[in-house]
Amino acid sequence: MHQPATPLNKQDAVTSPDDRAEQRKFVRKVVSVAIVASAVLITLYVWGTIERHPRTDDAAARANVVGIVPRVRGQVVKLAVQDNQLVKEGDLLFEIDPDDYELALEKAKSALAALDEQIEIGRSQDEELKFGVKAAEAALARAQAQETQANDTLHRLEPLLPKHFATAEQVDEARTKVAVAAQEVAAEEQKLNQARAQLSQLQTLLAQRPGAVAAVKQAELDLSYCKVTAPFAGRVINLNISGGAYASIGMPVFSLLDTTKWYVVANFREAELRHMAPGSPATVYLVSAPNQRFRGKVQGIGWAVKPEGEIDLPPAGVPYVKRELNWVRVAQRFPVRIEVENPDVNLFRMGASAVAIIKGPPRK
């Protein structure tokens, strides 16, 4: 009679349902442990990366803004730009009525021409005037000599009068000669002073000429200031006037945004500052263009912020950064200025929100 086949070993035996349940339970535990371990490793990696490469979304794009201030006053006769217009360096922005300044330039040129004419006349008479001075000096010397001689004669005769060695008429005549000689000396001194004054008039005119030339140059400068041009390439902002407005010296007419150099001011927690230094490379993203990445480097780290609760610190101008964010108390933050190396003038706007990431130590 045929007998049924028996299993060759225990492994060929059929696994019971309890054993299969235990196996599934063990696999689940292994998977759970692996997931938790992976999460911990990923968390540590992300934390380490963030710790070494601080990032913040409390940042904004900035650029330098300069007020366009006229250097002369007058009515705006031509406005060559519009608000938000992009201009190049040297482009005409507006023009002030030049009539008054053209007239002032003509007056200054006329005054210089008249002075030059007087100087030319003085130079043509220079030799004659010098001769006149020498002649007046010689005439004065002769008059002084005659006065001295008359005084000597009078001094000799006066002691002889009481002894009757000289008559009263002789003494009176000597006194008259002394008075006449004194008058001659005075007259010759006046002539000499006049001759010297005429000679020195040329030197006075020559001394006045640099001032007259400077007046012409100043008038030319004032006339050139009537045309106000862009000091750098930028974008016109805050334009709220039109032609016919009156421009005053020192009062901004509008502002010009410097689009040639952009930077981002990012506020980092004080504990993150040790991971950055001037020159550290950075990456900047604009919220308005999240797919565009811009290179940058740390230009400087703020050394002063206004403490919480302080109204002001001398001197004024210390930045104030709130220590609260979304009602949560956070560590003090300091502004870090990041220069953007490849800005896109079509994307960057003053005050635009940005994200900044510090990529490591300064480049060598």
C-alpha cells in the first residue's frame, strides 16, 4: 500500500498565521525606527546647515537716493523727465530760466572789459608816470634844500639883530624866505603824492583784475547751473512738479534713485553674527522674483541699534530694529548690509522684500 510523502525538513513546513503576524510587526518596528532616525539625521543636518549658513527673510532691497537740488533759483522753464523715468548720467532733468543769469554774465564781462581798457591806458602811460614821479622827487628835494638854506640864514641873522650887526629888514626878509620855502616844500610834496598816486593806480587796477575775472567765471557757472543734469544713472522718483514751478536754492525738486549699485539690508539674530564677517559671500532672493538668485557679499555688520524702549540716542540716526516678530519675543537683531553683485535693474525696487542667506566665511 502506498504511503504519503513526508517533509524533508522544518523549513519546508507551512508558516503559521501567528508567525507571519510577528514578522510583520518586526518589519514595522524596523521601518519606524529607520524613519525616526532619518528624521533626526535630517533635522540635525538642516539645523547644522542653517547654523553655519544663517538666513533671514527680514530683509529689504535698498539703493542710494539723492535729492536733486538746484544751485540757482528761478522759474522752471523746461521739465525734461517724468516720474519713474530711467535716465542716464548727464541727461537733462530740468532747466531754470537763464535770462537773469545771461544778463549778469554780460555785466561781468563788460566790467572786465572796461577794467582791461583802463589797465592798457595805464600801461601806455607807465613810463611817463614814472618820469613824473622822479621829477616830483627832484623838485621836492630842491625845495627842501632851499628851505634848509633859508632857515640857516634866518638862524644866523636873528642873533645879530640885538647887536646891530643886522637890520630888522634883513631879518624880516629872511623870515619871508623861510615861509616861502616852506610853502614850496608843501606844494612839491603834494605834486609828488599826486604823481605816486597816478603811478599806483595801475597797480590798483591790476589788483582788481583777478576779482573781475572771478566774477565772470561765477556768472558763467551760475548760467551753467540753469541746466540741471543727472549726476548718475538712475530713476526719477517723487516728481510732483511741472513746468512753471519756482525752484529755490537748496530745496530738492525731486529725488533720483541710484540704480547702478544695489544692496540688501538684512536683520540677523545676534547669535548668528559670529558666522559672518565683511566679505562673506551671500545669496539674495527677491520675494517679487523668487526664481531669480543674486550673488552678494557682506559689506558690513551693524555695530549699533537703538535699545528697546529708548526714545533716541545721541547722535541721532542709530537704526531701530524691533525685538518682537509676530508677537513672539526674539533675540535682538542687527542690520547686515549685503552688496548685490549682479542686480537686475528691472527687478530691484527700493524697499522690496528679500531673503538673504550667508554662504560662509569671507572669500580669500
